[in-house]
Amino acid sequence: MYLSVSLVMPYFMSSPGSVFYGGTKGFVNTVTQGLAAEYGPHDVRVNSICPLRGATGLLEMFSGVPDTPEERERFAKTVPLGRMSEPSDVASAAVYSASGEASFVTGVKLPIDRGRLAV
């Protein structure tokens, strides 16, 4: 099992100043699918987890706005599940992806976005 961490952003947008960052994450997403096809016959699974910004110490750097309770609340209102993710949400997705319960899952770019891609 090979698991990478990518980004939801390449799915739906690019933003000024993030071309190369987003481009490399798009590369990771493409490589995930290619390696899954190449190594699947050898029973090697390849997936990527793709978190949207969440409640971490890096929030301000990635969002470009001050990390305040008001900003977190504003952002939480933009996603269907209505809350910021916690590091444990991302960790749970990684553990699931690597587990035997996901033994038939490969080539997947798993959004951890609280439903953001749905809207």
C-alpha cells in the first residue's frame, strides 16, 4: 500500500500564487492513478488522501487570512458538514485507506473536505 497526501484544490480551482503548489498536487493525483494501474497486478494499492484546509497551525498560511475564531466559523459555513476538520479526521482517512477494510480501493483521490466538492 502506498499512500500520498495531496490536495482537494486541484479538483476545483487554482488561485494566484499557488500555481506550482497546486500543480505539484495535481501531479501527485495523476501519479496516484497511474501507479495504481501499474502496480495493481502485483496487489499493490496506491491511494491519495486530499484534505481541505483544517484546524491546524498552518491554517493562516494556507488560507491567506488571519486565523481567528470568526474566520474559522465563516469557513465552516461554506461546507455542508459545517465544521473545520481536525488532524484526527485526516488521520482516520489515512488509517482507513491503509487498512484491510479498503483492500479493494486503489487509484483513489479521497477528498477529506466535509462535502465541499458537493457544492
